[in-house]
Amino acid sequence: MPLFWKAYKSDASTFIDELKAKKPTLEAEQRAGRALLWDKAVDRSAQADYRAARVEQQPYVYQTQAK
């Protein structure tokens, strides 16, 4: 290992670190945005009802039902 060796840091990592330094509230804003769309409370009983009510799909969808 050379005497003046330093760890490699990619351009993307450098960009992200600079962005976070310029805007310290960035991570909090990202978490708030995620909470709006993705972090939802799941109603387990309703989910179980949906799964129980699901109708199995036939192997070939466009085939008519055999009588």
C-alpha cells in the first residue's frame, strides 16, 4: 500500500455528500414524502377478507368454462 493512499470515493457519493451538506433537511423531506405515499397502516382483517374472496384464475384465461 502506498504511503499517501486514501480511500476511493465515487463521484456519486461525493455529489450526495455535497447535496446533504447544502441542504441538511433533505433526509427529513424524503422521509415525509415517503410517508405520504408508502407508509400506510395495514388493516389485517380486511386484507385477510380480500385474500379469502379471491377467485382463482383458470390456466388459460380466454378459454370458455367447460360445462
